[in-house]
Amino acid sequence: MRLVHLSDPHLSDLDGYAGWRLRGKRRLGYLSWMRRRRHHHRRDVLEQLCSRVALEQADVIAVTGDLVQLGLPGEIAQARAWLDGLGAAPLVLVPGNHDLYRDDAVDGVLASWSRYLHLPEATLEAFPSRFDWGPLTVIGLCSAYAAPFWSAAGRLGAAQLARLDDILAASSGRLRCVLVHHPPLPGQCAPRKALRDAAELAGLLQRHGVELVLHGHIHRNAALRHAAHTRVLATASASNADTSRRASYRVLDIAERPDRWLLDARLMTLDGDGGVSCRDHLRCEFPRR
């Protein structure tokens, strides 16, 4: 089976919003978007990348957050239209810190994106999500919350971690893929942007021998090995026009054997001419538990 991962599209524009009408953190975010970020995250780049993703014939698509900039209603609607156009494959989504930029964005995100969040009820307290496809269990975590203006940090909280513990125990024997927006391991990014309870999450991943973790947030490609078996893969922003961190997605082909799982993961990066090149190729095995 084939899983495709992309992250941090930052696809929405802020046309029609007057910066002077925004307050607090949103005004600062608007100024950042207009001065700098809109030149790095471009819709034409995202469209080129998605046209290549459509050719991969994915069985499942995973998106690890930051679809929008400020969590405004118009942005949330734009993101829903983009999600609907990604193709026929089942899509599993977790929110990023820009999606839940302020508390008033939560209800809109839960209502508009519900089809892709796979939650039993429309509340953040329902995370983690669980989506089963063949031998694969995709577990979605919500690390996003409305942090103060100086912070882009994430947190899971004790209750969500306890529910994750239960899901991992119940899914033993399957290949587990955890989705989270923020990097899951301590030290992966600056404290201002880090997951507050990364140490607790890393402990759970190790104890249950989780096979895969996919994340975004850092806007660059990275591949780490955690403990004995866990592979942690970050994928760069799907709309990044910066040539030093080109827009990327990952194609993960998973094969099942009686005693192990085989993973063939290709990092696909957008070229200047709109094509894609494989920039990294990871092959590994996981024992079946």
C-alpha cells in the first residue's frame, strides 16, 4: 500500500482582510504574512506539487497541518476547498498551530474539516484520531493550541497522551503511523516552537515500538531514528518557493510479510521546471509485534 505525506501548505491568502481591522496576535501575523511569508509560500508552487501528488496513486494521503495563516473563517473555507480537490484517496489531517491560531478558529476547523479529521465527535478532546486502512493504523494527534503571540509551541496534554497509550496498545500487531504537526522528539527545534511534552511522547513511542511518525512545522526535510525501531520523518512545506528548502512530499510504500513490515520511502522535491526529483530514498524493516 502507498501513503503520501505532505505538510505546511500555508495555502490561504488574506485578500479581502484589512490588517488594521485585526487585533493582537492576528495583526502581527498579518504583517508577517504581507512583509515576508507570502513570498515564501506561493499558491502556484503548491499547485505544481499537488499535480505531481495526484500521479502517485496514493491509497492514503496524510497532511500534518498549517493549511492557513491566521485561522480566519475565509481561510478555513479556502482550505476545505483545497482538501476536497486533493483526490479520491482517503485523507487524514491533523491541525497545525496556524490553523488553531486563536480559540475562535477551533469550531470552524472542526466543522469545516471534519471529513478529514476522523474524530468520533467535533471536539479537540476527541483526539487522537484513528484511521485503519488494510494493515496500517494512522493515528492523528493534535499538538496545536492558541498560544501567546510570542510562541509557536505545541502541546498534547496528559489526557491526549493517555488516550494515545491506549490506542497504541490496542493496535499492536499493525503498522502504526503517528501524525503530529510539531516535531515529536526533544531538541528538534527551538524552544519557542517546540512540543512542550515531547519527552512524554518520545517515551510512549519507544515503549510501544511505534514504526512511523510523520510531522511538519519545521519547513525542512529530515529523517531521524528514535530508539530501536521508530522512524521520524519531517517533510518540507508543500508551498515553499525558497530554493534552499524546496517544496516536497514523501511517498511511503509499505509491504507486509509474515514476520516484518518493509518500508520504501522516497522524498520527492519540486524542481524549478515543475517536475519532481527523488532527493532521498529510505529502505527499512520493522518487526511485526
